[in-house]
Amino acid sequence: MSSYHGGTESTGEVKIVKDLDASIQGRHCLVVEDIVDTGTTLFKVRNLLQDREPLSLKVCTLLDKPSRRKTPVQVDYIGFTIEDRFVVGYGLDLDGKFRNLPYVGIYQP
Ligand code: 5GP
């Protein structure tokens, strides 16, 4: 799922870039997120997957920015809780850049 479409502010518009190939009906399902920010993306992902009737649905995220939450959403496992900063590296990008950094850093223009 993609919600950024460039820049450091989410558009709030969530796009399915690649849907699941397999059915999750009757299966335990774990969503692995990079970061939960406003919660909009995860809220939509949860609803989308829940409609497919998994046996269970849980979410883990590497990073969580709870102070930015606009949509209350259940996150079952959280790696690190961080402040309201835009972070890059370790898979997190800004317009496709910085994803390869071997650490998580705060982006400063
Ligand atoms: P949300 O819908 O919770 O506002 O945003 C979730 C998505 O926005 C994440 O999966 C991630 O792609 C992107 N995002 C949110 N905060 C950050 C951030 O600090 N750095 C980067 N690189 N992406 C972020």
C-alpha cells in the first residue's frame, strides 16, 4: 500500500500498489508495517484484510508515531515509539531516496 506519493506529508489517499496473490481466508495473518503515522493506511489495510475473513489479524510495526494519530487503529506489536519527525533509512524512503541507509535517521532538508 502506498499513501505518500512524494514529500513528507501523507496525502491521506491510500493506493493498492500490489494486492495479495493468495487467499488469507481462514489463515492467521500478520501485517508487517514500516511505520504507523496518522494511522490512515493501516486502518484501510486492516478493513481490507478483515473483509477477507482471516482466522486472526495482527499488526507489527518497526516504528510508531502515536502523537500524529488521526485514525485510532490497533497495533499489536511495536518496535520503537518515536517523536513527530520524518525518518528515512532502513527501508524507509523519501521519494525513493535514502531507503538504503543502514540506519534510521531524521530527515533534515
Ligand atoms: P499513515 O497512513 O499512518 O499516515 O502513514 C503510513 C505510511 O506513511 C508508512 O507506511 C510510510 O510509508 C509513510 N510514513 C509515515 N511516516 C513516515 C516517516 O517518518 N518516514 C517515511 N519515510 N515514511 C513515513
